[in-house]
Amino acid sequence: MATEQSSLLPGKKKDPLDPFANMNMGTPSNKVRKNASISASLRLGGSSSLGTFQFKEPMDVPGMVKSYSISADGSMGFLTPTQLGRQELYEQVPFQAVFGLQKKERLISEAFANFAAEIDVEGAENLTDAEKNLRRSRASMIILDELEFEAAVITTPLVFAVVCASLCQFLVGYNTGVMNAPEAVVFPGHSTGVWSMAVAAFAIGGPLGAIAGGQMADSRGRRGALLIDTWTFLLGGLMQTFALDMYTIIIARFVIGFASGFSSVLVPIYLGELAPPTLRGTLGTLTQFAMVIGILVADLFAFPFATESLWRLLFGITAITALLQLLLSAFLLESPRWLLNRDPNSLKARYIIKQLRGLRYDHEVETEVGYFLVGGAAQQQETQSQLDVLKELMSHRKLRQFFIACITLQV
């Protein structure tokens, strides 16, 4: 390994324990230019190297712009340790907002920070064990702090997009609970069997909507599919509000169930592709929160509206909420991941990323685009068929028990 040359100002003493102390500049050697598997000396914060932190050049992803910096030993830097940590999160955390990812996000961040610090200490020379432990601790905290700081950046466009998309999950919960109270006042005289059909129609439409949701999200885009889902909620809500008889309500419940299954698949994907990986677990919790809030609101509204004269208002909340969501549709941004999958050079994707992340400079946007491309490529390589996933799930005893328990609770 080449010996690093200090770029500190004359007369300033170099601190061997400071991870920021080794800023290297220079020109690449002919050997480096010809070597296809270049190791890179990373620089923390874009201005100083974290000791001799080394990593192999990342996979070649179409559309990904590469930016190199040159160290004194001739090696070429690609990403800072913090940026490489964020890329690791993009590769390891699924592009889906589901409950339970918070722990995985935290463990990946901590593991990468410790890994970076360990390699930094291994590259440092002439240090005692105590000095190495101190340097390792400092480097780990620096990287972890930067990763956590970036996780706290929540922009206004991201908030509005999340709120607008979460209204779909609110409607799922609302229509799950809205049929509990008004049975006796909706078209009095109907049989228990007819009412049971109206309740069950929701569950029949759900699986069909879930199948259509995934296909529509791929063909029409996440935003386009969300708008179709909203229009479906509006149609079902209007049919249920102005129903002429119980059979119309049965059809309306099927339509709303279809929209609910559509939403249950689409919204977690949409939020996961908009949010940074450090927020996907939190937003996964938010989707569940929006759904149970919908159930709560349905029960609360039943007190004043579950009467023979006002039950149509109880059903009309679905149409009103869907109409509100359509009015807010301007805040629904298209998924940058979907755009980049179709065209890695998409300018629209870069504009949306700039809005969502609050970035100011083009090179910051290109770095974030690189995260999306590398993360998407890595997860596509790991994609298994649904049958293989189910076999793997059932082969582990604890996971099998957990899976069966979840299915039982849902039933």
C-alpha cells in the first residue's frame, strides 16, 4: 500500500488520531489508468480522506454518472464513506415502505460505520492500541452522525406526497369499519344474508385489486396508478352514497374493495420509492397508522350519522375523501425509481429527486441518481420468484410460525 503524503499546511502538526487529517491530492499513474479493478481511497465529507479506506470500483450501471477524485498514491476516489453508507442502505433496504424496516435500517448504518472505521484503523500506521481504539471510535461516530443527519432531512414535497398517498390507506380502513353500525337503518327490511353479501363483497374485490395494482403500477407509473385508484374509490363511494337498493350497495362494496386491494399494494411501493431508505420503515408504520385511523373515524362518525336519515352521509365520506385527494393530486410526484428504470437519463426523475431531497447542486442530484440505479440493480439481481420466496419462508421454523400467525390474525 502506498504511503500517503500529507497535504497539511507547513508548520501544522498532523494528528494521527484525526480521521480528517489525511487529505490526499495528486495525479493518477499509468498503472492505475490501466487497472480495471481500481481500489479507491475514500474521502469523508468530500474534503478529507478517512485514513486509507479502500473499496473496489462499483458495478457498471447504465446511466450512472461517475465522478472521481485523485489521491496522492494514484488511486481514484468515487464516494465518500457517508455516501457509500447511503448506497449500502439503498442496496439493502427494499424499495417499499413496510412496517419493521426501522431496525434493519439502523443495523445496516451501524454495521457500515463500524466497518469503515475498522478499515481506516487498519490503514493507519505507528499507532498504539489505545490510539487505534480512539481513532476507530471517532471515525465510526463521524460516519454514523452524518448518516443520521441525512435521515432527518424531510422536505415539503415529500410530506405532501406522503399525505396525499396515505389518504388511500385511510379509505381502506374507513371502508373496513363503516359497515358495522348502520345495518339496521340502511334499507330496513333486508335479510341478514343480503347484508352479509354486502360486507363480503369488499373482501372479494380486494384480491382482484391487489393483482391489478401491481400490473398497473408497472405499466402506468406509480402516480398514474394512484390516480386510477382514487377515481375507483370515488366511483364506489358515489355508488354507495346514492344507492337505490341493497344490490347497488353490494356492487359498490365490490368496487371499493377492488380499490382497497389496489391501494394496499401500490401505496407502500410508492412511498418506498419516494422516501430515502432511512424513512421507509417509518412510512411503513404510517400506512398502517392511516388505515387504523380510518377505522376509528368510521366508528366515530357512526354515532351521529348511523340513522335512517343520515346514513348516506356516512357512506359519502369515501367520495368526499377521494375528491379531496384528486384536488391534491398536483402534489403527487411520479416515482423517480420508475422513471429511471425506464430511462436512466431521465431529466424528470432528476428534477423530482432534487425536490424530494432538497438538493441544490447538480452533482448532488447525480450522486442520488447513482444510489437509485445501483440500489435498483442490486435488488433486481436478488429477485426471486414468488414460489421460491414461499419455499424459503416455510423452510425456517420461526419464520413459518410467524407467517402462519399473521395469516391467522388477518382471517
